[in-house]
Amino acid sequence: MDRLAVNDLEAVLAIARKGSFRAAAVDIGMSATALSHAIGKLEADLGVRLFNRTTRSVSLTEAGRVFVEQVGPTLQDMRSALEGVRAHRATPSGTIRINAAPFAARAIMSPLVVAFLRRYPDMTIDIVTEGRLIDVVADGFDLGVRVAGLVPSDMIAVPLGRPQRYAVVGSPRYFARHGKPRVPPDLLHHTCIRVRLPDGGLFRWRFEKDGEIAQLDVRGPVILDEGSLARIAVRESIGIGFFLEQDILADIASGDLIRILDDWTPPSPGLCLYYPGRRNLSAGMKAFLALAREMAARERGPA
């Protein structure tokens, strides 16, 4: 074990997270060949195989799974210790690793991340986007960003800004051909764009009005796991879509998409930053969280 390097451990976590040597190599900034060599040497030092490899896939062995579960938190503790030393500097420095859903990363990039980097130029923000909900501690991240309802119960959550609204939209051509639904159950007689959740389930469209709640399993010929792809499908008149309002406001304003059932989509809990509460926070993390709270309070306005 005395020959193991932190970079080797980071490499194992990256491969486990990405599911491929090539993607992991890009993530940590080295060549796939060098990464494969490093992992081979690490496995030889340990005397066990950490990964099952085929020409098409990479997966953890049982030993690899145990290794990742134990090494992830340990590496995070090491990062926290280093950040604790850096906290004695007058200006925060170091790296904050953030795991976020793609749409959540877009939401925090500007103004939060941009403002933070301008205020603290010695800091680095490392954002990894993925749809699935991960264990931020085991996978070596400092923060996660997800909608409030997906934040694990053992994490400290920091709400970001205002509640969000969803919007039901379709193209003018689709509605000219098929008419507009007047109430949520009408959607069951229309073609809709379905979205797969990070856990593999299909997203149910939720509506609420005057105390009445409806959750629909809509039908349609397309199932997607990325909002930008669903937006293309709706713009091409394949069917009706259900989006975060912020992602399609420009399409509505331009007339490319038409909003329906507006009175059935009240505000819902918005995005949250979240992090484990059992660790000492670095100066950089404290500064980032303080700025997030400051900007969220400003966006919400007076109580």
C-alpha cells in the first residue's frame, strides 16, 4: 500500500464513475493508455483485479466495489485536510468538485459559478454533469446539485433562488393537427414525449389546481433522458412536452412553442446545493455556500 499514489486512487474512482477508461481519462486529463497502465500497475500492487474488462464495457469486481466504497470517503477526507490548511491563507484557494444534473449545471453556471470565480480567482470549480443520482461522498465530490425532492435525507441542503415551474408545450403545427388539451386527462389522448428518470423509471407529469392533483403516465413513441433532446422532438411536432419553464421560455416567446395548461402547473420546489454535514468545510466551500445563500436571498426578494 505504501506505493499507492493519490492519483491512482482518483483514477479508480473516475473509471467507476464513468464506466469506461476513455471517458475517465478525459475526466482526469490523461491518455487512455496511461490510465490503463496505471490501473494495471495498481491491480498488480494490490494482488486483485478491480475491474472486469471486455471490449465493450468496464465494470467493478466485488473487490473493486469494496475498494471504491472505502477509498471515496477517504480521499474526500484528504481533500478536506488539504483545504483546511489552505484555509489559513487570506484568499481561498483549491478546488470544489460539483456533481449536477445537466439542467442544474446550466442553472448555476451563471451567475453563481461565474460570480464566485470572479470574486475568488485562486479557486477552481470542477463540474461533472450526469442524470443519475450518485453518492457524492463515495464518488469524491464536495457538492451535489439536484431538485429539492431528490436531495438525500442525510445531506445538508441549500435552496437556490425561487421555486421552479414546469410548462406543458407543443408546436403550432402539432396543435393545428390535433387540437389543444383543455385539462390534464386530455393528454392521455395525445402523443407526448416521455422522459426517463436517473433511476430508470419514467417521469410522471404532475398537475395541481385548486387542491386537485393529477399525476399522469403519458404515452408517446419517444423516450428520452435529456431535456434538450425532448425539446427537439417537441419543436419537430412529434408530440407534447413537459419541461422546466426556464428551459423553454425563449421558445414560447418566439412562438416556436405554445404553452398549455398553464393554470395546472403551480410553482414547485427548486434546485438545492447539498453536501455532507459531517465534514469540516474548507474556506473555499464556506465562501461558495455563502455566495449561493446570498444570491438566493437576493433572487427571492423580501419575505
